[in-house]
Amino acid sequence: MGGQPMFILSEDAERTRGEDAQSSNIQAGKAVAETVRTTLGPRGMDKMLVSDSGDVVITNDGATILEKMDIEHPAAQMIVEVASTQEEEVGDGTTTASVLAGQLLAQAEDLLDDDVHPTTIVEGYHAASQLALDAIDDLVLDEELDDDLLQSVAASSMTGKGTGDINAGALAETVVAAVRHAETGDGIARNDIALRTQTGAGASATELVEGVITEEEPAHAAMPRSVEAANVAVLDLDLDLQEANIDAEYNVTDVSQLEQALDAEEEELAGYADTLVDAGVDVAFVTGDIADRVASVLGKEDVLAVESVSDDDASAIARATGSTTVGSLQDLESADLGHADSIHVESYGGDDLTFVEGGENAETVTLFVRGGTEHVADELERALNDALDVVIAALTEGGVVPGAGATEIAIADAVRSGATSVEGRKQLAVEAFADAVDVLPRTLAENTGLDPIDALVDLRNRHDSEGVAGLISEGQSGNVGDPVDAGVLDPAAVKREAVESATEAATMIARIDDVISSS
Ligand code: ADP
Ligand code: MG
């Protein structure tokens, strides 16, 4: 016996094993899911997140909350990943997915306590998630995805988000119009839909602009602030003297030589302006700087020029107007110019924004998001982003299912029925999965101020008799009813992704029995 102990880890490494490791991971995962639980659904509350530097974000969006929370525990981070994957893949349902993952972990913990082996839990959860996905497919509405229906989908995703109780219907209409604009023969060009927030007006002033909005303003006060039927140049360069030129030392021996040198610079600068005018440019968007001298000549010639345009805006403007971005003035030809019906500069408080509307290839549209304050506008932007994503997901990824917890009630029911044909202890895990799914309608009830047990019983009864039952919240109250009639609809893809990513994270965490952290 005995002999030397063998060290395979460095002295600094920390190690937690077996049940301790499992339990600490599960606790961490559950805790993270718990933090977003109260935000679920139209009656969910918001979170205020304050960063180190004092920046404040007020939001109801699961992915945003988890991302800003700066979570360190590795298992907890996997729940954050569930939310961010959900956001990337379908753009909505982040709270649903993380709450489900947390509850799958809670159920797994009970099973482990009852000596069900982790592998059995993993197998049971996978079998159950397949049953759940099949149930979702069965729930897909076979109605045509017309504008009315899509507006319901958009409105469902926005209820309870910084939109307040203002006309969510009007916003939903704007969202669907934006998506219809970006529809092409083969899909939807999501990149053709931009969002631009601007404070100073209520959310109901949010509108759809057929074109691009850039934050920059005219480079010179003498320039026109509005140009109709404009020939547009997009220039990726500086309309200024080259650095080397400015720094060059002149060997000046008399005043006339100095004047000559300065004249030469003036001439060069004026030459830039002339080149644009000669090419027939009415409006120029420049990514670099425009020298004052150039700007003033352009102003005299009635040319509107905007400097420091971001690369993203420049390429959006180029696409919208059908112009070719030019990197050097010598290369500018009239064929490079694009066209827009109207380019105008508008003032909002202290900010000037330049609108490029009715471009030659006017596929690009911008949701001009208004809010009374920056916090409101930012939260509304997140809500509109979700709404755009759900409409696109409904159109391109397999339709819509009833919302308000109805799909979850049906999933739990289907998984419970399916459990009977699963052998051995695995059956316990399948049943536990069904119980975990119940957390979603239960939470919707809680957040509406209803008794969760009573609500669940009502929902199940109604589901058994009518085939579909949701907890529809209207104003202050919540009632059991048919979400399809009430227009509460979610994309099937959001539910599928939530089931898949939550199952994946929960089974991954449950399988870990050893945590080795090196420092
Ligand atoms: P998530 O981050 O998961 O999208 P939300 O806070 O957006 O979380 O809540 C989404 C849930 O709210 C979905 O299940 C959706 O069906 C439900 N929902 C939306 N509108 C209503 C409504 N009027 N009544 C009841 N539930 C609703
Ligand atoms: Mg949502």
C-alpha cells in the first residue's frame, strides 16, 4: 500500500467532483434562469442593469439581461449561451429558452437525488425533446401567413416591451411593411432593414422610411439641406490635402514663393470640388474628412456633401441609391453615381439626420424609432428587432403556433402521453421533462398575478376539451382562452429552438461530474 501520491494537476488548480460538482453547477444554472423568470410574458417586469461605469439599461429582453449581467460561473454561462444562441438563431424567445433550461436542471436535480443515473436523465431528456418537437409540428397553424396574421405575430412579441400601452397595432403594421419591403424572390434580405433611434418624440411617432438615414450633417452651412432628384456619389476617401503634403517643408526664400505654395494648395482643394461638380454630383457621402475650403466651394455650387459617414451607412446608401463606392477621385465617373428621389436634412433637438429616400434600388428601408428618452427608444429598438425577427421566422421557418402558453401546455401533454411507452427509469426523466415545460404557463400565470396551480388546472382542462388553451392577458387581467382567436401567435421556430437549446444545455450540465479549474 502507499507509495508516493501522484500529482497530475498544478498546485493552483481547483477541483470539485461528483455530486458536489453536479450540485453546484445545477444551482448556478437554476439561479441564472430564475433571474429572468419574472420578465416572461406581456405582464413581465423589467430589469435595470447598471454597469461598472454607471451606464444604465432598462429592459425586459432575456438575452440583453443575461449578457449585461457579467456572469462568471461556467455552468451559469451555459444558460447565458442558451439565450444568446436563441437570439442569434431566431431573435426571440430568449426568456422562454433560459427559463426552460433552468427548470430542466431543477428536475434533473430531483432525479439525481432519487439515484437516477445522469446518463439515464440525458437519454430521457433527448427522447422527450423529440416528442416535444413533434408536438410543435402538429400545432403549426395551416392558415395563410397574410399581413393580418403576421401583424398578430409581431404584436405578440412586442406586448410588454417598452412599447408601453401605445398602439402596438400600428408598430406591428410598420414592422410587417418593412419585412414585405425586404422580401425578394429567394427569401428576405434582413440586412435591407435598418433601425435608427432618435429621442424627442413618443414611440407612436415611429415610422418606416423608404431609404437610409445617416447621423451626419452637411459639411458646410452654405450647402442645401434638401435636394430632389439627386445624383449621388459615395466616396471612400478624404476631400482634404494628403498628410504628406501638409507636412512637407517648403524652402521658402521669399514671400511670393510662400504665396505660390499656398495658392497651389488652394487650387488642389478647389480642384476636388470641381471634379465632383463636373461629374454631375448633387449629393456626396464621404467616409473621410472634407476640408473647409472644399466644403465652401461645394456649398457655392449647391452641392450637399456629408463627411465622416460610417462604413455601414456608406454601403447602405450605395446599395439604396445604386451607386458604386469610389476610393479615389481620379476614378470617379458618371456611371458610378446613383440616384435618390429626395435627400433632406432634418433637425431633432441638437441632432441633424440626413434622410436618403426613394433610391434607385430602394429595397433598403429604415425603421425610424422614436422614444421620449434614450432608454425608451433603446428598449423599443430591441422590441422592434424581435418583432422583425419573429415575422421573418414565421415566413421563412415553418409558420406559427398558438402563444400564451398554449403550445407549452400541448407539449407537456404530448410528452406525458409519450412517456408511457418509454421503458425503465428513463420514463421518469421523460415525465420530468413534461413537468419542466409546465414552468412556462405557470410563470405566465404568476406574472399576471394569478394562482399558478389553479391556472395550470384550468389550462389543462380547457386543453383537453378544446384542443388548445392559452392564458391570454388583456390589460390587467388574464383569462383562459383560445390564443388563435385572440391573435396571440408565436413562430414555431422560436419554440423549436427553445426546446433544442434548453435540452442541450441542461443535459450538458447534468453530465458533468468533475470541475477542474486551473488558475
Ligand atoms: P421571450 O424572451 O421568451 O420571448 P417574452 O417576455 O417576450 O419572453 O414572452 C413571450 C411569451 O409571452 C410567449 O409565450 C407569448 O406567447 C406570450 N404572450 C405574448 N402576448 C401575450 C398575451 N397577450 N397574452 C398572453 N401571453 C402572451
Ligand atoms: Mg419575446
